[in-house]
Amino acid sequence: MSYLSRELHDHVGHTLLNMQLIIENRKLDNPEEYKNLMPFESLLNEAGDQLRQLSRSLNQEYLSRLSFQEAINKEMERLSEFSTMEVKYIPGTVKYGSLDRDQLLMSYRIFQEIINNIIRHSQASSFTVRSNNQDYLLKVEDNGKGFHTEQILASGKASGLRNIMKRAALAGLELDIQSAEGRGTTITLSMPKTIQNEQ
């Protein structure tokens, strides 16, 4: 993820910068085209901003300096700015002190995978993210088309869902998926009950 973050920042970012320079030179050489070039310049600036935010969300070193809630909040701010869906983040107040940095980072990657699945497959118009509550670390609810979990897993077309399940298992966390066709999906990530009761 960190490697991908650097590649995006260095190479794609450099390409966008070159495009901006070409437009700047075109404006200087052809002042009469100034107004026509402004929309392209605006789109390039927007693409650059989105690229920087995306690059940060993939960078493990950057994420290690943020709390779980701060990382989610920054990603939700990016999504609310660039997504056509209505997005909402409701942070809780519970601190999961027994989770180490690797588990928190894995939880954030699970969050990203869930959001990616919503954007690509759910046909939702809105989704809500909750975190750091008494009963769960993360809960994501969407109002999309939903699915039959067992059928999707058996179909061989559920790579995103399998990634979420695999990451949760690796992090030693419990994952609950509730979905029904036409009724949206709710995915909850929580501590194992035995550990939860000790906190």
C-alpha cells in the first residue's frame, strides 16, 4: 500500500503537474484562450487534490500517525467531496486499548474494502459509518440493493467480500454481514466477546 501510495504521488502526480504546466504555457501564448482553458485547469486541480488524499489514505506511515477515527474521518471527508452518494460518519467515544497498530491498520483496510464494494456494487444512494462504540469497532450501513451472502460467496464473484473476511480473521476480529436483496447491507466489525468483556 505504501509503495502504491508513492507511485501515485510521484508518477501520476508528476503527469498531472506537467499537464498543468502545459495549460499555463498555453494561456501565456494564447491569452484569447484563457476562458476556454479554465475548466480544464479546474478539473486538473481537483484531480490533484483527490490524488493527494487518496495517496495519503494508502500510505501506512501516514496512517500510523493518525488514530483510527481520524483516518476514517479523513477518508469520509474525501468521499463526501467527490462521491455522488450521501455519506455520514458518526464517531463513538470508546477507546479499544487492547488493539495494536497492526490490528487498527487492518481494520482501516477492511473499512476501505467495504466502501469500495459499496461504490462499485451496491447501487446505494447513501451509507453511514459508525466507529468506536461499546458493542463494535466499526459498523457500515448502506441502502443499496443488498445480496444473499451465501449465494454471493458460492458464486466465485465475491473477491471483495472474501478480502474483508480474510482481513478480519487475520486481525483476530469478528465480522458480521447482514444483507438482503432490496434491503441494503450492514457490516459490523467487533472484538471477540471474550476480549470485549475484559475491557
